[in-house]
Amino acid sequence: MIYRSVNFYLLLLFIIVTFLSLLGIVSFSSLDIAAYACLFWGISLFYSSYLKQYQVGIAISSVLFLTGSVLFVFTRFEIINFEKVLIPSALIVFGLSLLIAILLTKLNSVAAISSILSLFAGIWLLLSRGTATVDLYLSALMVLVKSYWIVLLFFALIIFLLTDNFKKRNDDQG
């Protein structure tokens, strides 16, 4: 039996879904397919990069996952004045990705400063341009959780595998 990576099976799955969508058998838009592809490839790459403590891989996988999250939001909600949200979202995705990579691997002062500045700029731009309220945010969050459950389940599985791996590593060292 030939071992194939998770990425191979994810690619195969998304090719099949895209083909079925083009034939009209399933109803996924291209943005839906791109969102799910980014989400799942981000999680898959994160898992392998984290086990190897590969900082660039963690940052790239975080960018993929967070980009998929943003695309997922764009598919679920009609965004008025899209251009006002795009740049702040990109800054926040970049800043969070760097922050995640820094927190999970060794500290890099240049990346830390870039992360903080990017996050601050993205949040400031969102707050200065937006008109969101807490009620609007909470209702949107509930819609996303209901739509996002499969990704959350997959993410929980990855966390379980990481925890199990750490537990085995600690048992082997102890």
C-alpha cells in the first residue's frame, strides 16, 4: 500500500467537489471551495509544521487558515463596502499569523514588532471605518458557528492529535 499525504487527499477531494459543482450536482460556489480549501490545507500544514517547529510553515499555515476564515465569512454575509474591510482583514491575518508562529516557536523580535504593528493597524482601521455593534457581532458569530461546525470538528481533532503527541513525548522522556 502506498502512503499518500493528507494534502494529496485534500487536493483530490477539492478536485472532485469542484467537478461536481461545475456539473451542478452539488451547490458550492468557487468562493466556498476556496474557503474550505484554505481552511483544511491551513490546518494540515499547521499540524506538520508545528511538529517540526518550522516557524515559516506555521506562519504560512496560519495565513492559509485565517484567509479561509475570512473567505468563509465573505461567503456567508453580504459585505457592504468590501474595500473598507479587505485591507484591515489582510493586516489582521498577517499579524495573527506572525503572532501564532512566534508564540509556538522561538521569539523573533522583528517578527514580533511586525505582528504587533500589523494587528494594531488592522484593528484601528476596522474600528475607524466600521459601524459594527456587539449585538450584530454576536448574531454573526452564531451564524458562523452553525455553518463552520465541520471545520471546528476538524480543528478539535488536530488539537486532540497534538495533545496526544505531546503526552506520548512526555511519557517517552519521563
